Amino acid sequence: MDVALVEKRSTADQRIRALIGAAREARERGRPQDAVPLLRQAEMEAPRHPLVLNETAARMLGAGNEAGALALLEQAAEAEPGSTDILFNLAAALKRQDRIDEAVDALERLLVIDQRNLPALLEKAALEEMQCKPRAAAMSYRNALQIVPPGLKPPPALAPLLARAQQAVDENGRALEAFVADGLAHLRARYKDEKLSRFDQCVDTMLQKRRVWRQQPTFMFFPELPAIEFYERARFPFLDAVDAAFADIRSELLAVLAEGDAALDPYVAFPGGMPMEQWRELNNSRRWGVYSLWREGQAYPEHIARCPKTVKALADVPRWDVPGNGPTALFSILDARTRIPAHTGPVNTRLVVHLPLIVPPGCGFRVGGQMREWVPGKAFVFDDSINHEAWNDSDLPRAVLIFDIWSPYLSEAERELTRALTTRIGEWYGTTSNSKRI
């Protein structure tokens, strides 16, 4: 082997690639006049180089010479099978010749090399529509949409393609939903008296109408606990006593609120310098105020004394009692026109109970993929280690009694060990509270 010849060819190849790269960069910067001499130089030095063939073929496609472009692109793709640019242009030339199956094949070869090539995914889907394969096209369009960053404003040339992608995905989704519903109708009729809410969520997830929401506690994750957004009340018979005390609890809260905002503490109270951008608007603000009976394990004796009927209603509650972190029981008052941003709680060993007390129209609550309206006097249980948010779009305050309970899926031994683990970590870092609620 002539080493000198090999080195010479390698140097020549690098030069051609540099010339082509510089020409493309000039075009991307809006200076096509600077690209012309670079391309001419590359063509003069190596007219049969695959990248030069690709550039020549692209100009031929633009001039309407599909057959000539295709001949050059086939040569270029054989010489450089790993070039996504060549394969994309090859697919375009094949499409112009109505050789749709071969065009799809070229794009599939491209996507083996670069699975996240958005133009190739969109073009493949469009070709599958031309093949009268709407379901395959919808899958390709969905793959394309999944790699588009949220909030991206697409360039003008791409916007209509993405709009068509979303339209095709939506049309396929509606057709699939109807197909599934038709196939399950006889079974739904057979089990019409059964509770099928979990299966309904399964269907919505399969149809991609519903995201899969997972527990994401900010402090401690306890494995193998179910990720249930809203729990069935039947699991918590002690809530009947809480509901029964609704009128008394509400009266005690109204007596507190009669004193004005000064009776409340800000729910969010982070010291300066902490990276809590999402809480900037609510930090140290009574727009989200609380009146605490217990908070993160600290008792408020004067408040407890003022609300004896509320305290009595909580007597049989299995409170999440982790030293320095729980229990917590407090009145939460969300001011008019105020939103609590989406967030997750610190642990999944506890669940949170809301007893709605004052709920003007325009208030709402979301946990994972489910939304609930607060109904005064009707407590509910949710997992706050799943992403959740709340809002009050009314002109009046909203008030809820909030308290924590143990997850029913932990044994007494696991609870005791969880208390000890949390305490030990706190001792290590010199803090009593490891699991702040937000």
C-alpha cells in the first residue's frame, strides 16, 4: 500500500468536505453569494466526490431535472451510505419519480442513522399517506411531534408540516377510540355494574389521551407504593367524622378570619437566596395564607385552643407523625385570583386530605391527569408526591382544612423505621425538618 497516496487522498477528501461545509454555513447565514465560489472550487477539484454529487443533484432537483439528479444521488449514496443529507435528497428525487416505496426505504435508512431527524420523520409520514397507510403515517407523525421541544416556535417552512402532523395524529386517535369502544361494548355491557375507573384510565393511557403520572417526592421515595392520584373514600372510614364536623370546623375558621389577614402566616416562606423561582410570587405572601394547628411536627397551642371542635374531629385520624416533619393540620386560604403552581410534595409515605370549607365558583384542583372541584363538607384524599396544582379564579378567598395521614400501604414497622430514617438524616445535616411540604 502506498502510504503517501492514502494520505494525499485523505487530505483531498478533508478539503472537499471543508469547502462543502463552508458553503452550507454561508447559505445558512443568508449569504448564498459566498457559497457559489466555494461549491465551484469543490466541483473543479473533485467532481465525483459524493458530497459534490449531492450538491449538484440538489441544484438539478431545483431545476426540474429529477432523472439526472437521481442518477447522481444513487452514485453518491453508494459511495457514502452514512450521509443523511444524501439519503434525504435521494428520497426527494425518488418521490419526484413516483417511486414512493423506494423513497420510504431511503428515509428508513436515514432514520437508522439519525432517529431524531425531524424533516425525515415528517417526510416519511407524508409518503406513507401517499401509500394510503394512514395508521403508519400517524405513528410516524407522532414520533416527529414527540421530538419537538415544548413551546418551540417552528420556522415558517416547518409550521404547516407540524400542523398536518398534529391533525393526522388527532384523526387517527379519534378513529382508534371509536374502534376500541366498538370492540369493548359487549364487555362493558356485561360488567355495567362493576367499577371500571382504573380500566378507563388504562384505555385513556393507551389512546395517549392521558399522561402517565408518577410519584416524584422531593425528599424521600418509598418503593412499591401505588401511585394513585385521588383515593377512594371507602378506604378511610374516619373521614365520615371529619365531614360530620364540617359546620363546626367552618365556624371556627370564620372566627379566625374575622381578625383579618394578620391572623394568617404565609404558606410559602423560603429565606432569600434559595433557588425557588416558581414560588417567587407567593413567597412570604398571605395570598396563600395558613392558620396552623400543627405544622411539620410543631404544635401551635393557642391555635389548637381556639379550634377545639376541629381538633376533636381529627382525633381518630392516623396522622403522619414523623418527628420534626409531621403531623400537619392547618387551614389553607387561597386569595382571589391566585394560583398555586404545579409542584410535588416531599415524600410518598403520606397522603394529604382536603376538607373544603369555603369554595367560591372558579376554584379547581389537579393531581396528575385528574381535576377535581372542591365540594364544601366532602373530604378527599390524594397523593401529593404526584405533580399537582390549585387555582382560585374567583373574586373571593377559598379555604380548605388540610391534614396529612399515613399511606395505608405501610406496615407499622415501616412507619417506625421511616420515622427513624428521617430523624437520622436530620441529625446528619443538623436540621429538624427534612421534608418541607413544598
